[in-house]
Amino acid sequence: MPSHQPAIVRRAEINDAAAIAGIYNEAILTTTATFDTETKSVEDRAQWLQAHDERHPVLVAVVDGHVVGWASLTSWSERRAYDATAETSFYVHSTHRGRGIGRRLKEAIIAEARQLGYHTLIARIAEGSHESVHLNESAGFVHVGTLKEVGLKFGRRLDVHIMQLMLQ
């Protein structure tokens, strides 16, 4: 039975790669939260973690010594004009959803973005992810557009909602 201890949010470390892979792979296999369709190895997630520099942090939520969720800031585009814009992502293991961990991760990654001097944050959310839309709205993100049928997962063509938070 999962513990109901509050989550501790901290910067991810290379030793977190296996837990991050497990959480992300569960999302790949069971949700439309990501449009990745093939699971990721621990080595892949370690490389992904190492590619995230100080300006693009990855945070983890830890409960009872176990990583149960993660959030990240990722470059929105390689073009320099977008340097003050980042995309936010967060994932929580199914056994720990509905306990405020996603909200803690979202708040923490927004705080990191403010501290790093970002101007705006973007969230891409697949249609049907009502909880993610609600969480982003409650964090101040607003819907700015919908990309129609841009993803194909589980045999369905899916829209992607673009939400944005202006930080400055």
C-alpha cells in the first residue's frame, strides 16, 4: 500500500535514471500524456538527464526514499530567439496520482523557471488529459491554441492543446 507521506521535491541525479525511466515507460504504455510509443532504457534516460543543463533542470518527487514523479524544463526551440521560453513536462507514477504530487512538481518547476529568468512556459497536452489541463490552469497556464490530429497513439488521431504561462 502506498505511503501518504508528503513528497520531497529535489533536483534529479543520475542515480534517478531508472526510476525516471520506469515512470515515463508506464506513461508511454498506458497514456497519451506522451506521444512516445517505444519505451526508454535506463541508459537512454541517463543520457537525457545529462543533456539537461542548469538552465533546463529535471526535478523529482521522492516519497519514502522512492522517486514517484518527475518534472522538467526543456528548450522550446534550438533557435536563439526562443531562449527565454521553455516547455514544461511532468509525470507521476499511477500509484501516487491524485495526491498533489503533480501539483508540487508543477509549482516547483515554475519556481525554477522564474529563478532562471524565463519569460514564458509552454505545456503541450493531448486531448482527453483533463487532469493535466486542470492542473495547468490552476497553475496559471491559459489555453492558446489546439493542433488538430497531430498525434497517432493507440489507434486514435489526437489533438494537442497548447497552454502558456507568462512569467514576467
